[in-house]
Amino acid sequence: MNTRSFVYILLIVVLASLGGCFTLPQNNATSNAVQSKSNASDFSAMYNPSSSVVNPQIATAVLSENEADVFFRIRTQEIKNALANPLNKEFGLYVKYYLRRADDFHIVDTASMRFSFNVLDGEYVYGHFKIGIRENIRYKLVVDFVNMQYNVRKRLLCDIKNTQGFHDGNFMVKTLSGEILFSNVVRSGQPIRVFGPRNKETVDVEYYAQKPYVPLSPYWSSSLKSATIPDSVFRYRFGDTISFEAPGLYALGSTQKNDKFGIVVTKNLMYPNVTTVADMLEPMKLICTGREYELIDSSSNTKKSVDAFWLGLSKNEKNAKEQIRVFYSRVALSNMLFASSDEGWRTDRGMIYIMLGPPTVVNITPTSEEWSYGSGQQSMVFTFENYSGLRNDFSLLRSNTYQSIWQQVLATWRSGKIFTVSKLNNE
């Protein structure tokens, strides 16, 4: 057996070990609040960029009766960092997918393929493949990206719907140059084209103005209900160029909650990154008191007041800069990972992610995600349910038993430190 054959066989073994067994023994750790009810594989690496030098993004669309398109992209700079040698311009990637039924996670299809990219000066490299699907079935698609030579092992999961009616699984949003958007968030004034389900030419668009962010603690007894009456309604023809000026949610579809796709419009011109004082301000509500926020917001020099707030927490410029770096990098990552009917940092998962960091373990069920932090008796589980059926739209199951841990998290940040899982375990 030659070396090339051996490496290929070894790669297949690694791919199989990554995804061939979806069910693992349940973690015996006991939560102080919500008991885990899932024993699915751990997907925590999906929300932890440091788990791999390369972090692909995925977008899927069902545009025909028996086929789904899967697109992925990778930042060119990440590939250059992985290659290390600046003279090396070619990067190979093995991709293996497991298509599973959403209701029971049963595998219905699997395949592997190899992609080769010439690393140029563009911001991203792109890949695309198709998978066969059947009508009236919802799927979970698990995709593994592997390059053993450069220590790339990344697993992603997404939903694919091939059900009747208009839903978020059969649309595609593109820029005027034809580039596919990998998020449903667009910038105010950005021209786009939306391509919808087959046999549909026009669609109603309901506009819901963006409301000021109100952070609801995990122990809050009830959730604020979103307004069900749109601020305005207009008609859109698929494929036409359109730009949305006012920030907020533009819901495309009928009035039924499961027959919509939401486009979120943000004023942040550098979204998902946080680059201006205006972008920095509202996320501070997670840590500020109401009075502190009012004073900063009404200040004649907002930048100076923001800096003074963070410096006042730690009384140390170096620590303040580190708090700012971690806090707003988590805001940006939340925007990338959790955008749904709002910017990612405004969601329940974004709130937990910003304050506690990436979860230790993530279990997936057909309609929920369970995030575990820590281990043993000090572990904490947060459960997020998808009530609407819309992609990436999860709400935290709140409980008053979270009050103690949330006070600990908040106290850590307000003492000038960054909350980590080690603090949960008193390490």
C-alpha cells in the first residue's frame, strides 16, 4: 500500500468517526435549573471559532421538488493562516455530509467529496454541492469539513425543509452582482434581490419597526410578546431589485407564522462587526444599570462615556481593553451565528453567548438546542426552543432557578473580569 492510499483510507476513517455515530451517551451532569432531555452528538464546536483554524459558513435552499442546493464559503485569510507558507496557494478540503430526518435523526443519505481552492486575494472562497431530498420532509443536514494536514475539523448543522407552502427553506437572497448572502441580515439601503419558491411570483411583505433592545434575564418569569400587527405592508415581486431603508424586520409571506421568511435590516454598515460607538452602546444594556445607560446615552461625548464606563469596572486600562475586546467580539460572533428575526446579539442565544461565552456542550433535538456550561454538580443547562418553525429562531426556556448564576455572571463582568466556565466551577 502506497502512502497516498494510506492517507486516503485514514481520512475516510476520520470522517466516519466524526459523523457516523450521531447518538452518544447522555452527559450525567445535573443542571441546577433545567434537566437535559437530549442525548444527541455534541455540536459545541459549531459555536466556537477557536475549535478550528478554518470556519466555513453554510447556506441552503430548496428550489426544486427533489433537490437542495448547499453553498459554503470560507474566509480567504483563514485559509492563508492555515497554510502558513505564503508560497502555497492551493488548499484542499474534504467535505462529508449526513442527511438525517429531523424527527428521528435517521440517516437517509451520506456522501463525501473533495474541493480544491486556489487562494487568491478575494475575501472568500466558495463551494457548492447538491443533495437529493423527498417532498414533505424536514431534514437535519450535518456537514463535516476536514483537512488533517492543516488541522481543520469543523462540523456544522442546518435545517432543510421540503414542505409545501412558502417558508424560509425555499428562498435565496443575492446581491446585485449575484453573490449569495449567508445571513438574512442586510444593511440599510443595501440593494438585494430575493428569489422565492417555485410557482410564486409575488409576496406580501410586512414591516415591523425595530424596537429598543430590552434584555430579559434568564430568570425573568415571562417573555415580552412581539407585536403581531405590522407597521406597514407592501407587495414585492421575486427577482426585482429592492433596498430597505428603515431598520427592523421585513417578513415575507402569508400571515401564518410558519409561512414567513424574515429579512432583518440594520443601521450597522459593518455588520456583523462592531466598529462604531453607536454599535457599542445598546449591547451594554446587558451589563449597565438603567441609570448608567441613560447617562451614557445622553452624554455630549458618547465615546468618552463608553470608555469611562468600562474603565470604571476594572480600574485598570489593560483589563478594560481586554473586557471590551472579548465582549464585542462575542457580540460580532453572535451576529454571525444567531441572527433570526433580529440581529444575532439581540436574541436569547446571543445574550447567553455574550455573557457566558461559547457553551461547553451543545445537544440538538428536532426543535431545540441545549447548551451546557461547566461539568459535575456546578453545570448549568440552558434550553432554547424553536416555537415558530423559522430557521435559527430560538427562545430561551426561562426559569427563576437561573437567578443565582445570572447574578454571579453579572457580578463578574461588573468587577472588571470576564466570565468563563472556570468561574462557574470555582476553579
